Amino acid sequence: MVAVNLAEAKARLSAWVARAEAGETVSITRRGKPVARLVAAEVPREPIDIGKLRALTDKMSMQTESAGEFMRTLRDDARY
């Protein structure tokens, strides 16, 4: 856990939020005493419905060319 004083937290809040988002816990202090803690928010993940995923992929057609050929086509295309 990283401790940072309130003035530093106010001056560089976006940097501290980015560090918290990356998983680090930031303790904000006032006169050396912790007053707040900055942690990443927990975002609940929805479970994957395997049946729906399988139904979706079954509708897709198989790729006719290999991945290598596909990448060569992209690379050699007139866009570049």
C-alpha cells in the first residue's frame, strides 16, 4: 500500500486513481494519519451462457483461407 498526503493526492488525483485501478491500494493521509483509502471498484462479471455462445458460433461460416494468407492479404492490400 502506498501512502500519500492529501495535498499530493489533490495535485495528482488522476495518477493515483490510475494506480488504484491497476490494483494498487493508495492510502491518503492528513498530517501523517490515514483518512481515506483509494481502491479499485469491483465490477461484477456476468457469467457466460455456453449455450448461447455455441449457438452463435454454429451460425458462423468457416474461414476459407488460412490465417497466414489472411494476414498477407491485409498486409499487401492497397490500403498501405
